[in-house]
Amino acid sequence: MNHKAIYKLYPNVVTVDDSAGAFDKDGNKIEIDLAAVNAWQDPEQYKYDRAAEYPSIVDQLDLLYHGGMDAWKSAIQAVKDRYPKG
């Protein structure tokens, strides 16, 4: 179950248990639409994707030293182009 999607789509949910379901603050079970949960896309996913793809700081410094600012900008821009903001 995509917990983040459930919390975003159902603001009254305070706990999610994969086997038991979603519950409000009083322990009442909240019926959720799994199709909507599965279809939900995190509008900030690009941030996580970019962070995983950017070269390490060591590699970026090496790129700056050997290739200059233009090479560094190109490497960073390539990642940004692959994962544009939503």
C-alpha cells in the first residue's frame, strides 16, 4: 500500500496498516479507493529521482576541475532534463 498517497488523499487518516487498513484518530476504519491510491503520483518524485542520479560531490568537483563549469553544468542539466519538475 502506498502510505504517502493514502495520507495525501485522505487527510483524516492517521494510521495505515497494510493488513488491517487505514484508520482515523478515533480508530475508525476509513474506506479507501485503492484505484485512486494506486493512480496517485507524488508531485515531488522528481526530487528523489534527481538526488539518486546526480553525480557524487567528489565526482562533481572532479568534473569542475577537469572539465570546467560548462562540463559540470551539462552533467547537472542532463539529470534535470531526465527528471523535470512536475
